[in-house]
Amino acid sequence: MNKILFRILRFSGIPILFREIIQRKRVTILLFHDLKGVTAEKNFNYLTKKYNVICLNDLINAIDKKDFSKIPPKALIITFDDGHIRNYEMLPIIKKTKVPITIFLCAGLLNTNRHFWFKHRHNSISISELKLVPNEKRLELLSKVGFKQDKEFENPQALQKQQIDEMVPFVNMQSHTLFHPILPKCKYDVAKSEILHSKEILEDNYGLNINAISYPNGDYSDRDIEFSKDAGYKCGITVDYGFNKANTDPFRLKRISVNDTDDLNELIVKASGVWAFIKTRNGRKQEFGHTKITE
């Protein structure tokens, strides 16, 4: 049903209006996770034709200087969360297309056989419900069904060091905490460690220049923003709906989820912001929703 709706919306002309009017003078940040190589190439080809794809650092510098004069019209930033091992398949495409992308890495999973907790499936647990409980309770429930965040499984799910080393010259690698907890559900010391130590590991073990953090699941609190500032990050990426301007809070950068689609109609509608606009107006979250919590 959605496929039909995406087709109707695409050819309604509404995505063009969003792109040419709303997105023209703003910076759009898109969120992907685990695209197949062939899908990435198709998506990148479309996005580079319709938008001016820039690096995340260009936006950070523009906001820092409050000067958007060097940001092109219809500027767009492509980001990937988590650091899935299949991201490595995109390297030949990135080299070929020279598309600047940013991958946010879970530092505690890199170069190991540890798994992403949200990919662990068991009949007795609901991933969506686990996102709502305190962090200690989430780990306790997962432990009962055979998952521990430091457990080494048979195969890796996250990028390995050799892959990262090959990708670094072509990809902007940044932080997505250690183990991808829901930060506002973590106790003070755990949240601080997840934010600070992920940056330290990525810089010390992988030689990366870390200046940005993507809040796992888009969830953040004022406390977590302060931790990020204290750790030396220059910006924080959310999944709050919207587009970015010179006066956007750099630690509340807005982003649009595209849901790893291989449907061009869906990509066109979602990249324009039309789909998220409709959903937020109906009181619904994006696919990878968020909870803003103030403390």
C-alpha cells in the first residue's frame, strides 16, 4: 500500500515544491543505516542529481561562524548510523561517485564479534518496548534471552579495523556511543562513559578526528548534550524532523530518516521531507523515533 502512496506523492509534484522552496535555503541531513551496495549506488546517483551533497563538516563550520554564504542551495548531507559491516560494500561506490558521507560508529562493537542489541531477536522480547525501559532493565531482559553487549558471537555485525582503515580516506567517521544504549534511560555515569569513551576509543585506536555524535535512536536529554559538549564534540545529530539553518542549535541538528529504501519513489518522497512532515502532523514519529527529555 505504501508503495502506491509513495508513487502518488512523487508524481503529485509536492516533493519538488519542498525541494525547490523549503530545502533550497536549508541543509537537509538524511539518515540511512545498512544499505546494500547496489541500493546505495542508485540512491547516491539520484541524490547527487537533485541536491548538492556536502560534508557534515561544512555544516558544522557554517553554523560555528553563523555564515551560510558558502553553503550551496539544496545542500544535503548523507549519514549512516551504527557502523554495520555491510557499509564496507559502499566503498567502491563512494570512490566512484566521490559522494561525501558520514558514518556514526558504535565504538564498543568495532573490530569484534559483538552484536547490535536491537538486532537480537527472541519471541519473548520486543525491541520497541526495550527502548522504553531503564538501561539496566533492558540489559537484564536481553541477558535472559542469550544476549550480552560484550559477548563474542560467531560472526561480526560491525565494521572491522581493516575495513575502517580502508574507508577513512573517503568517509567521515564519527561517534554513535559505545554500545548504542538509549541515553536518557541510562544512569549518569553510564551515559557519560558512552559519550566520552566512544570518542576516546575512535581517536586513540583508529586515529579518527571525532567532532560529532549521533544520539542512538535519536533519543537525548539536556544532560546528554552537556556530556557531549564537555567531551569536546562540536555537534549532536538527532532525528528531530526538520531542516538546518545558520541559527540551528549544533547539538540538536535535525535529520530525516529514509529507512534504507530501495524504492526510488520512496527515496524521493522521504528525502524531500514530505513523508516525515505528514507523519509528524499526524502525531507520529519518524521510523527511528526519538524522545527529548529535559533534566
